[in-house]
Amino acid sequence: SNLTSLRITNTTLPTEVLSAIGALPKLKELTLSSCGITSISGLKDATGLVYLDLNNNTIRNISALSGMTSLETLLMHHNALNDLTAISNLTALKKVVLPSTLERIDFGAFYGCSSLKKISFSRNNLCMI
């Protein structure tokens, strides 16, 4: 497939659909906002992504992002995330929007994010950075 950009919003997506999306070899931009997503493990092979919008879901674990070394923008607002370990070595990451449920940002959370320019964590429960 030559698909480079895909936007799906306000639609419940079954897990197997995420695996099919993750297998698209030329996909660079992906928006899956308000899709009822609880797990993004099916996206682990989408290593060519540059832009990923996962706003308004209930994602807790983002370990599938750890191999997305081309990712420049990650939008995660309104999710259930509480661990940022998976993004600590995303060297191309320039912008990240964190979920409002985030209560702490561990030391080194952005250690390897050498291109990071903007972190947004408004309206959250942060009590420790």
C-alpha cells in the first residue's frame, strides 16, 4: 500500500484493525482519536511514523512506541497513561502532549529525546517531576 496518512476519529476500533494499520509500510501520519483504544500493541511495527495522535482513548501502556525512532510528534491527551519509559529513547521526538492522568514524570523520562522542543502537560495531576 502507498498510504502515507490515515485519520480515524470517533469510531470504535477492534484490536485486529490496529495490527493491520501497524503493518502499512509507508504510513507516516496516523490519527486515532476518540476510538476507544485501550492497547496500541498492534502498532509496534509502525516504525516509520512521524506523527501519531492518540488523543481521547484509554491507553495505559505505550511500550509499542519504543521502536518508533522516526516519531516527531506524539499526542496522548485524555488517556490513562502513567509511565513514559517507552519514549525515553525516541531521538526524533520534537513534541509530546501528555495525558491529564499523569501523576509523575520519572527522572530520565526524556533522557534520549535529543530533539525534544515542546512538552505539554496541562490540566493534569502531576505531583512529582
